Amino acid sequence: MKLDLIFSVNLFSLTSSISIMKMLAEQAEKNILTAIIDADKPNSITEDDFEDEVYDEHGESHPYTRIIYSCGSCVGYDPDEVLFEYKFLITQLTRRSAFLTMFGLFEHRISNCFELMTKLINCNQDIKGKGPIEKTQNLLKSEFGAKNIPDVDHLTVIRNIMIHNDGTAPNYRKILSKTDKKTDAEKRLLKAIKRTPELRVNNFNGLIMDEGFLQYAVSEFDRYTKSLEIVIQTYHKEMTSQDSSSSSEV
């Protein structure tokens, strides 16, 4: 087993993904800016007439013409509200898409590193965790003694909310004001949101990604990647040194 080759393949793949994430974050914000500029141009909002009816106090119907405004997929009776909704939607969906792409990239390459780590320590036991990221964190603590590396669990929680709940944190306001004992899932949700800067929750429990969110996510993936690389390479170096010492003694 050529551990050096495996190190170069798996770790390089993980570390190189950070530059891809940075590029993705920058491009996402550029796309948002372009879309907002285009939305502010004349004729970006279209008008259409449609026939409606209103009933008087005698129950008689009176037809009249109404104007409906649209911008992209957003439709309404007030052009300012339609424009605001469009800008908000394009901003949030672009950031959400970029973040989910980043997370998927990170998760896939962490999975390869997890396999490398288990082979390195000859670990045959099942490591607890719901996915490769959580399993890697548990492995770092239990087998590599790296208990001081902060996890990226908050980003996992946010990712799950984006995928499974359309960006809405279930019962967030209710949980926040809850006075009795909170469940582990509730504590995890509150901790994740509190821990993440550039992230807000509106009155409808929707997660709002501010302009710096994507850069923050990249910085967290980068921070974790560098810590992971140091732990793996240090462990490999120590094991190699011990093998060399044993061979010399023989």
C-alpha cells in the first residue's frame, strides 16, 4: 500500500476543491449583481391587463380592468413589490445553489479522506455518524486524538434545511422562545444558526443568506480542510518514523 500516493491523491483533491469553492462564491455574487442591475433597467417589469369583477352591496357583479405586473417569475399588483420579490428571490436562490454545490463537493472529497484515514490506522470498526463529514469528525476525536478541531456541523444543519425544508427552519421562533427542555435536534438547530454569521431568520422562519455568507462557508471548509490535512500528515509522519526506528533496532 503506497500511503504517500494515497495522500497526494485524496488530500490534494480535497484542498484543491477550496479554490473551486472560492471561484463559485465570487461568480455567484457577480451573477446576483448583474441580475439586480438588469432588474433596475427600464422595461424589466412588464404589464398585462386582465378582466376582474367586484360585487356591490346588492350582490351584483361589476367587471373592471386590472393591471398585473411581472418580473421574472414574480407576479403581483404592485410593481415595487414585484421588483423587490424578484431581487430577493434571485439573490437567495443563487446563494443557495452555490452553497449546496460547495457542500456536495466538500462532502464527496471528505468521504475519500475518511476512507484513507481508516486504512491508515487499520480501523475495521464502524464509526458512528450520519454521513462522511460527521464520521470524519468522530474518527478524528476517537482514533487520532484531535479533539480540539471545531466541526462544521452548523453548515450541515443549514444544508439540510435548504434541501429538505426549502430554506425554512421548522418552528425556529417557537423553539427560540421555548421555556421547557429542548430536544437535541432543537439545540442543534439553534446552535447552528447562532454560530453562522451572515445568516438571518425572518419572521416566517426562513433562512436569509447575506452577502458574506458564501465567503464564510468557504472559509469554514478551508479551515477544516487544513486542520484535517495537518492531523493526517502528522500521524503518517509519526508512524513512518516509528517504523524506521524499529527497522534500525532490528
